[in-house]
Amino acid sequence: MSPEVYEEMARLEDEHWWFVARRAILRSVLQALPLPATPQILELGCGMGGNLPMLREFGAVTAVEMNDSARRYAHARNDCSVLPGHLPHHLPSLPPVDLVCLFDVLEHIPDDFAALQSILNNVKPGGHLVLTVPAYQWLWSEHDIAHHHQRRYRAGPLRAMAERAGWQVRRVGYFNTWLLPLVAAHRIKQRLLSRSNTKSDARLPARWVNSLLQRVFASEARWLRQHTFPCGVSIVAVLVRK
């Protein structure tokens, strides 16, 4: 991602509705996993480190980030190790862990299949990979370009790719469903107006709007603890190393 996007994340991820609600959903998904009492957790592509405090609720956390400035920032604000590296072939040498987290990272990687194969080496047998990605290529917009996305996904092909890469799929499905009509309308409006400024959608709205969107999005958390939705702006996958 561009330096501007990293700086934007640092400004927004503690209070913007999308980041806050997504953390609530991810916490719910992780709570349902059969993790050991003191799991070892690895977040790949931790960005500015906004998810690390939430992950530390579950166990001992190590993180990997390719961007030097983001890595220094994440290390400074969190009491955990943040190492240099990137997928698929340049990860640091680490012992296998109980849980790998890959939150909105896979879409940035040109060879996403190789990335999924590579992560197998970082997970203990019976351990988990939890990943999220943006859904539906028809939602592609300037936001994806600004964030240097390679693609958006559909649940079926993502499931098939994970299985080919050697993972056992526990579940794959959609979330951020209640807001899908709003997001789709916004993206269609952008196209009709022929906007091409290659800027991110992420802006902090008025306080009441931010609070409302956060509550709507986060209301999916209880359902997503065990289930997924048939459509949505994003996809979550829970994978197990055989």
C-alpha cells in the first residue's frame, strides 16, 4: 500500500466504524475456535498494528509486516514482536503456531495460491488460519486501487483454492452483509459520476453516522461466531492444517 494509506490507517483504525466493528466480529470468530489454553498467534501483514491488542486477549502474539514505517509504528504502540517479512516466500523463520491471522492481506498478494501454501509451514497440525478478504469483483473501485489490491473474491473459488493449497476448510462465507446495499449504491454512484481519483473510501464520518454504522456492522458478530451470510462486502474463512 502507499504511505498515505498507512498514515490513514494510523489515524482511523482506533475509531472508524469499519475497523472497530470488524475487530468485534473477528473477536467473535476467534472466540469460537478450539484454541489451546495459551496459544501462540501470528498475524501476517499487521499494518499499523491495530488488531494486535485484540489478538493479545487470546494468547502470545508475534506479527510480521513488510512496510518499515508501519512495522516501527506497530512495534512502538504494542508490546509484542513485529518482524520484517512478506508473503509468499519471504517470511521470517519462526516455529509453527496455533493460529495465523491474515486480515485483508491476501488480496494484496499477486500469487495468492502460493501464499496460502506457504502459510501451512507456519501452522501446527490441527492449527488454524483465519483470513478475511474483500468480496465481489463487481464492487471494484478506486478504493481497491488506492490500497493496491490485486483482486476481490467470491466464497466458492476461495474455498476451492484453499483446498487445493492443502487446507481443510472449516467454513468460508460472507460478512458485512447489512451494509452491502449501501456500499453497492456508493460504488455504482462513483462509476456513474466517472470518479477516478484513486483515493480510499476511508474517511471518518460525522460522529452519529460513525456510531450508527459501527453498531449496524458489529451486530453481525454473534451470528458470525458460528455461521456466515450468503452475501456481503467481505469474506471470512476459517481453515485448519490437516
